[in-house]
Amino acid sequence: MSPLRLFLTLLIPFAPVHPEASAADGPPTPNILIVFADDLGYGDVGCYNSEAKVPTPRLDRLAAEGMRFTDAHSPATVCTPSRYSLLTGRMAFRTPYTGSVFTGVEGPCLIDKGRLTLPGLLRGRGYHTALFGKWHVGLTFLDHDGKPVRGLGMEAVKQADFSRPIPDGPLAHGFDQFFGTACCPATDLLYAWIEGDRIPVPPVKLLDRKALPDHPWAFDCRQGLIAPDFDLEEVDEVFLKRSIAYLEEHAGKRAGQPFFLLHSTQAVHLPSFPGRAYRGKTKTGPHGDFINQFDATVGALLDTLDRLKLADNTLVLVTSDNGPEVETVLAMRGQYQHDGARPWRGMKRDNWEGGHRIPLIARWPGRTPAGGTSARAVCLTDFLATAAEITGHELPENAGEDSASILPLLLGRDKQTRDFTLHQTWDLSLAIRQGPWKYLDHKGSGGNSLKTYPALRAFDIPDQAPDTPGQLYNLDEDPGETTNLVEKMPERAAALKLLLDQSRRSGRSVPRSGGKSQ
């Protein structure tokens, strides 16, 4: 290769792209808005569940205007690893991740310095990038001596010097702007806003939980340190105002530049604290009101795109980081006959489908077929390769190891985009899916246990092959994962386990050729 050609090869993938420049398939480079829910189940959305009891009119309308994926999966069954994987296109079990979900001031960030991220890729292609909402991929807080805080719980929170900048947050990994929280906004010990890389109003006192709403969905709220300007019941309204203001500013000041906005909500993670304007809006209690608030949040963002005349050139993706929480599913089933996991077995933390099969709705006017549906298996890791193909970027070999572009599916083509998908629980139990076949490389759910949640015993399905180390299901014939076929089809199980082990050793699940998924 000549020196000039080598120079151009290195330069071109990172050159900014004008918003009217053509992508790989010819359309103008779109703005990209991802609305990322927390613990929103497949069955929580009306267009996915005909028996849903919570109204979700804006999500249903979005699906009618765009397309709905019926076989979409979160990379993991809990928050932290799923968010890492969405941002990097890489499964979190390939990192030093040990299975914990970050709380308080835990870190450091799971994303290595120098690793290509979704916002980093897009910023390199000329986008302005912003995140408003929950981060939850780990941060390094510094103590009063300028050393990284280590340890767990409240003792670690009390060690932090909140006047010092955070060196490895969203701004260090591709985002131009960030306003949000370190972890789950209404749950995790540190109740304070982060603006950029600092906490402008530090937490100064213990949270008074007695002043919070008292209902069956109000628990899971740790008694941490809270800042005077932090209102646990209005978190999502604060995030929404920030995102709307960002879109307005962008339309006024950066109209000639595409944007990438990740709006990451508290809804519908426990505790279920719907904003005051949404209390009693449904007939399904506080959690139903919270789901309805998420639906309204999506609607408000879509209305803002319309008002600012940005909608026609914006790819909107709405999805969730994992399946619905156990307590919310059990309570909603019992009190309101609403099943956030329907029709799947399992819930958040489980490697059965209910733990990671999620809603994914996409709208790209003039590109995605209105009212379309895709039954192809996709994963949130695929967003990185999809953005790369949309913008004409060639992914390097050391990026997006588990990411396959779903651009053909977004454009309405029924094309297989990946050979298999991987699934990961919080204790690093793994599963693999190829076609209709799913192999779980472990016993049980890989997540929730009957000891922790005795109420799950009412929904327990005895394993027909209890003496085998794994589980094999044919999802076409047995979508409820009721019949373990390991003993009847040992060769099929062995082949899937071999493929899983090969992917684990190779460090990737998607081959790369010329920067595009194959």
C-alpha cells in the first residue's frame, strides 16, 4: 500500500460527514434518537401485548408509523452490562465485569479508554452527541486526596470529594454533553445530578424515606446521600426537560449538523415513582402510571421533533435494557392482571426469554416501512454496527465484536443479519441462540432463585432433564421454554455449546470483513 493510500485509509473513517451526505444505502445521514427505558417488559407495551392493561398510545402509534421488532434482545438481563454493551457493541462478560450492578460511587467505568463507542463513532462522523439520564456503566469518583474512591456502599459515598471532576464519565467516552445520574436515579445511594463531569450541587444529608410515597412499588430505595435539588419523584420530568431543551438548542444553533441523543430514563425501574402529573392517570396503580409516564415521555420527544421539523430525518429507536422486575410483574399480575413478561417465561435477571426479550420500535420516515414487523433476532449490541453502516464508517477489528448491522431490517428487507446471539445474566451465566434453538449453559434461570423470590414457585416449571448441566429449547415449537430437550437431542446441545465456547475464546460473535458485518 502506498503512503498516500495508507494515509487516506486512516483518515477517511474519522472524517466528519455533512448531514446531507449519502450513507452506505443512499439516504441523508439521519439524526439518531434512542429512548432507553429501564426494566420495561415486552408485555408492558400495548402493540406487543393485546392483553396489556396499561395504555401506551404513543408507543403504539410509533410502531404504526415505523416498525416493530418481535425478536429483539438486551445483551444482558440487568442494567450495567446491558448499557455497556449498547454503547460498545461488545458483550460485558468479555470485560473484567464480575456480575455486580453498580451502586453509589462504584467504578471505574467498564469502558476502556480508547475503546470505540456508539457516541464516539458518531461524533467522529460529524454528529453532536448528548446523553440525558441514567449512565450506570461505572465512574471513578475521587476522594479529598485526589485518589480514586474504592469500596462499596455508604462508606464509599462518604469518602468522595464531589467538587472534583469525574475523569471517566460520558464526556470521556464520546458524548459532547451529559446531564444525569451515576446509577439508578431513585435507588442507588447517590441522589445527585451530574452535569458534564461534575456534581454542581453535592449531596449533603441522608434521604428521608418516610417522606416518600408508600405503596407496593415504593421499595428498593436505598437510604443514601441526597442533594437539596434532587426530587426522586420528578426525575424523568427533569431528564425530559433537558432533552427537549437540547433539541431546541440544536435546531437553533446546529441546524446543519446531525445529532445523536440518548435519552435514558428512570422509568420503569423500582421504586415506581410516577411524576406528580401522572399519578392516578391509569387504572393500574403507581406502576401502571409509571409505564404511562414513559409512554408520554416518548410522545413528548416525538412532538418536539415534529415541532422543530426534525422528525423526517431522525431515526428514532425505543427499547429497554432488560426484562421487567420480579416484584412489579408479580404485583401487577395479582392486582391488575397485567403481565409485563407476557408471553415469555422468566423476568429480569433470568436467561429465559422474559429476562432479555424486549420491545424495540424503530421509525425512520421514508426508510422504515410504516406498520412493519421484523421477526429476525437482533441485539442491542447491533446499534454500533448499524450506525457505522448508516454513516459509511468501517469498524476496526477491535471494536463492536458482538455487533451486526440491522440496517437492512430497518429498510424493510427480511435478511438474516447475524448467525447467533449471546445472552448473559448478572452472575455471568451464558446462553446462545441460533435459529429456533436456544442453549442455556447452566441449570435453572441463571438469575432469580426460589429462595430469593418464594412467590415464583407458583410459576415454576420442573426441568425434564434435571441431571444435565444445560438446557435446550426449540423456541418455534416451545416459546415458553417448558421442555428441556438436552437428553433427547444431545448432539444439537453439544454443537451449540461448542459454538458458545468458541465465541467466548475468540472474543467475538460477529465476524468482520471490510468493516461490515457478515
